[in-house]
Amino acid sequence: MAGYGQFCPIAQAAEVLTERWTPLVIRELVYGSHRFSEIQRGVPTMSSSLLSRRLRTLERTGVIEHTDGEYRLTTAGEELRPLIELMGVWGEKWVRRTVSREDADAALLMWAVKRSVVHEHAPEGRTTVHFRFTRTPEAKRCWWLVIEPPHTDLCLKDPGYDTDLTVRSDPATLAGVYMGDVTLATALQRRDVVLEGPRHLISGFARWFGLSSLVGIRHPM
């Protein structure tokens, strides 16, 4: 990215922070992703080569450090945390669109769902949840969450465990539930989201299926 040629600190900060994808890469680090593969799951349509370049730039400018195969925010990077969080709040309040099919990437959705599992309300032991999406490319149609509190793994291939609960929907609908555009109860009533499995797992789904941290922010009238 060419510099702005200004001595203004805002302009110089923008030279580092406003390259395409960079704020989203920082978002992933703020949310706790440390390995390259984890960061990439949060930006699934970003090429590996471009992600590598952005990470090198952030490392060179002192925003992150790379040791033992992990990327972590430096002191300078940690100071960006409230800015990233405020960007989310501002975006939710002023510019976010209702989730459309074009915006509902199944890979990003499932990564968000995985990170939002409310482990204290999840079933004890190991629970394997199979998500089956319609209206999405075949390569992103099936996902598995393997929940073993306090950990959850996300798999694009069958992990080999018996399925305990199946969730059927399309990415736009489930993303709308996750973002608070429609309640889970309404989506279930309309059968836009269908749960298949034992009664106790169906009834408990709403307790551990976490929503976006931005749900509840008041929109302007």
C-alpha cells in the first residue's frame, strides 16, 4: 500500500491498518486465533499468500510477533483491541445489513459458531453435532462440531464419531439467527432450522448455541 505522504499520525496509522483484509486479520487475533490455520478460518475467502503478506506487514510494523508457530498481539497490537471492538459496535449500529445469501459464507459462520459455544451449558462428555446446509456449494455443505467442554473442535470432514444431533438449515438463515435477525425459536417454528436427535439434546441446543456478542446493540430509529 502506497503511503499517504502526510505527517498526520492518523494517515500514518491508516497506512498500517487499512489495507484490504488487515482489520479482519487483526480481528481474528483479538478473538483468540494464534495459528495461521486458525486465522485463515476467520477469513476463508482470503488467499493464503495474501494472508502471509499481511501477517508479515503486521509483524514488521510491530503489531504482532511470531514465535513457535503462533502469532500474538504485541503491546501495540493489544491497544487496537478496543478499536476493533468499537468497529464492530459501530458496524452493528449503523451499517450492518440483514444477512443475505451472498454474505452468508458457511465457513465463516461455522467458525463463529464454534467460537461462541457456551460450554457451561453444553452436554457433559463428548457431543457430536452435524450441521447440514442447503443452498451452499457442496464443499461447504457438511460440518461437524465436536463439543467436549471446555473445548470444541470444528471439522469439515466426518470425525468418525456417532452423530448425536443434526442441525439442518441454510447458511443465511442460521447466520441470521446467530446475528439476532431472527430468534432461534422462530426459525425452529418455521422449520427454517430443523433439529434431529434425542429430545434432551434438542431442548438443550438453545442454551449452548451462542449468539454474536453484538446482538442487543440498539439500532438508530
